[in-house]
Amino acid sequence: SALESCFERGAGAVEEVFGDPGEKPKELPSLDVSGLAHFINSGACRSIVVLSGAGLSTASGIPDYRGSGGLWKTVHDMKLTATEAERTRILAEPEWVASIELFRQNPLPFLELKRGFVQGLHRREWRPTLGHFFIKLLHDKGLLTRVLTQNVDGLHQESGLPDEVITEVHGSLRSAECTVCGRQADLGELSNLLQTHVKDLSGRSPSAPSASRPGGLPCGGPGCDGTVRPRVVLFGEDLNPRFKEVFRDELPKADLLLVVGTSLAVAPAGTAPEHASAKCVRVLVNRERVGENAGLVFDAPAAQRDILLAGSIDEQFFTLAKLLGWEEALTDYAERMAPASAALLQR
């Protein structure tokens, strides 16, 4: 056992191991990208669950939330429409901008924050990354059981993944609904409403209003004076309940869990590794090392089935694709990829 091996190395070498090292499958020869490729091709890997976060989409040009240049680190520089008291709290708690508490009393900071992002989605400025298309390849090969995503950008769908294999834990910015009559608005209508009624924080849109409409986005439905809101889950709201089915029915049966571009800091998605079986290979693909707080065990001698692939997410998946013999299949998607991702294929 890990504990016995620590004692074998002598007094002073005892290590406290957090998390569940699990069991090492015989089809996993090493805890690196080569070992992972062997495992995927071995026939023992028949069910893959992916947990994706904002880091997967950064190569598309979409900023993440908690990175050094992420949204929560820069929100204090923005000229949001807010009272002095609201602004003070936003400075202290940037994530409060995306809370249901603030949205109910003043929806404008959140709408202003997301205006450019939603319009970029409508103009298809943000394209899926190489990482998105690698996950699409897993589906093409019949290996993908589920994508559990914390992202609200819809880029998994843009890559061609069907809705039925995607669970959006935090909803999506690609649609909206009226809070009174329930009328649905698609991405195009949401983008137009934001263009007409919400100011442009960047100052680059000459047709934007100089000030945002108090109260938010009007519904415009017959006889309805309600307001429209994006169909995302704000802090303080209940998550998409379908994630519980994934945790209960799919994660325990998975042979491989790929955790991609997430800090694993937000529950409940951050607890996903704990719901995998002791025999499930768990892989973190992320720019930075995270995951020990979620039960992942990367370091020898305790590590048995957890693999850390740190660095550029696209580069890690490109390396894995080449080892799997999937480079040509991945290249077939190059024209639909984000430019930075497509450029990687040309190196």
C-alpha cells in the first residue's frame, strides 16, 4: 500500500495522502500521456465522461474566470451601471456581479458584463478549440458517454456534439426567457436586445445606447411587461438538476474521467472525481496543477490511476491525438476551429 511504501523508505519519509489513489488498471502502463493513449486504445476504455470548464475555451479567445487575466480579476476596472453600495460590494466580491441577489435588484451589471460575449457568440467570433474537437472525436469513436460542462458558451454544440450527451451545469448564454410570461428568446433575439438596450463597456459599438435601460431587457411579448434574462444559472440559484443523474448513473460506471480546464473550485462539479469508481482512470488536463482538493492523487508513490497533463490544453490534446493515431481525423476539423487551435495543427 502507499502507506507501507512510505514506511519502507524509512522514518521521516511518511507522507499524508489525501484523496483516493484507487486501483491501477493493468491496461495503464504509465501515468503520463503515453500511458493514457495506450489505455484508450486498449479496449478497456469503453465509457468516457468529460468535465469541462472555462480553460477549455480560452484558445477561442474567451477569457476564463479565475486565471490571472480572468473575468473576476478585471471586473473592478469596468464602468458598470451600479449604485455606490453595489460598486463597493462588487470590488470586494467580483463574483457578486453574477449573483441572483444583485440581478434581482439591478440586472444591468451582469447584462453589461455579458453584452459583448453574447454578441460575439451570435457573430460566431468564438469558435470551438482543438480540445473541443478532440472531445468530438471521442464521440465519433463511440467512447464518449457524457460531457458535464461548467461553460455557458455552447461551444461543445458548435463542435457538433449532440445535445443529448451534454449536461450544462450552469445553463447557457445562447438563449433567454421572460421572467413573467416565460416566452423564449433565441441567441439572435438576445443579442439584438442587448445591442438596443445595454451600453457597450468597450466603447467600440457606435450604435449602442449611451446608458443602459433601467430594469433590463423588455420582453416585448403580447401584453407582457416582463423582462428577459439569459438562461444561465446565477450564483445563489439551483443548478441544472440533471447533473445529479450523471453523478449517480454515469460517473460510477466510467472507465475514464477527463477533467479539462477547470479549477475544480466550484461545487458540485468540482466533486466529480469523488463520484468515479476506484478503477476509473482520472486525468486532469489544465494549464495549472489543481485537483488535490478534489481527491486527485498525482504524486508517487501513492498515485495509481490519476494523471496530470499540465500546460496548454490544446497542445496536450494534440499530443494525445497523435499517439492515438487520430491526427488526420482531428485535422479534418481544422477549418471549423479557433484560429489559434488550427495554427497548432500546422506546426
